[in-house]
Amino acid sequence: MNRLIISIAIVVVLVFIFYRRAKSHAMQRPIYWDPQAARSDQAGVMQTQTGEKETEPTVLGDLDFSEINRTFRIGDMHFTRGNFAEAEKWFIKVLALNEKHTEAMNLLGVIYIQQGNARRAEILYRKIFSITQKEPTYYCNYGRCLYNQGRHHDAIEAYENAVKLDATKPSRLISIGQIYYELKDYAQALSYFLKALKIDPQNVEYLMMAEELASMTGDSERQHKCLKKVLEIDPYNEEAKNKLSKLSIDAPQVSSSE
């Protein structure tokens, strides 16, 4: 009997420790980044802007756009299929034909980031910015490149540049918020999650993460609003139900004022 009691006690303690650790690390997730979504918004235009219209020249000076586009399309096909090693070869061929082909540099940079060679990717993005500074996607990928090197403040600046060029993508604001979280600046992190929610107010994941940050900053009213919104969208969300119930017990004056 004593052994049974001791065993149960050990299990209870281990469960408690696991719960505390899971709660403290709930936000410590890597920044979401989909390589397949890392293309420039102009990528499709760049592939077909020359060589497919008979009225346009296929050769300009030393540049054979028909060959450049054909080579790029092959590399892009491999990239889309996730065959990054083969795509890398073709993008390098594109740059041999046209050293200023920014989208080939961008996707090659994405491949290097995937391979864990962020320093090599950084060189490519710096070259891109010497050619153009008008493409937000390039700044996002550059931000990821810097983030992977542990240069969090530089990464924030890169993502901010992307937001300045195009403020319609909430994922960019979320990336900044997650970096601020890792820097333990929870108030700033929350502010960026709230900005993202203005663009995508129905995103349950953003709402739950904002609620967690509100908890860390002691903003129980914001917690309550986030959880209520989650349950409006997803009435069967057990995590939100449990959190709201606990919040109502801990701070009944907040729930009664809603």
C-alpha cells in the first residue's frame, strides 16, 4: 500500500512539473516560415515578362531572356517540389546568365537558409538590396536569415521594412511579436500580436497567443476579451473555456463587467 501511495505521489509530482514547464515554454516556438511562401510577389511576372511575348525582344545586349527564363522555370519547378539541391544548381545557372536576377538570388537564399547556411544567404540578400529595396518578401526572408543567426534586433528591423512596404500580411507582424517574446519584451510582443489581429481578427491561434502574452503582462481584461473572442469563433475550444473559467474565478470583477 505504501509503495502504491509513493508511486502515485511521484506521478502527480511529475505531471505537475511537466505542466509548469509546458506552460512556461508555450510561446517558445520557432517563427513560422514556409519556404514555399518565400517567393517575391512579382515572381510570376519575372518568369514570364520576357520570352513569351513575340513582340518583346528575347535578347538584349548580352542577356538572352528566353534562356534566362527557361532556366529559371526549371529551377523554380524543382524548388516547388522541394528538390532544393537540384533547384540550387539551376538558380546558380540563372545567375551565371544574369547576375542581377533578384528572384533567383531570393530563392537561392531561401535554400541556403533551409540548409542552415544563413551567412551565405545574407550575402545574397545584401546584393539584392543593392539592386532593389521595393520587395517586402525579400526583407521577410532576410529577417529570417538574421533571426537564424541570433541577430534578433536586426531581424526585427528587416521585418519592419517589410511591413512598411506592405502592411497587409499579419504573419510579418506575428514574426516581430515572436522575436520580442524571445527578447522577453512581452508588452511589445503583445502590441504586435494585437496589430496582426486587426488584420486577421478571426485567427484563433493569434488570439490564444495574445491571451498568453496578456497574462504575462498582467492584462486580465485583455485576456478576457481574447478568450471571449475565441469562443465566439470556436465555441468548443476547451483550452479557451478552461482559461476563461479560471480567469473568472481569479478575477470575477473582470468577467462581470463584460
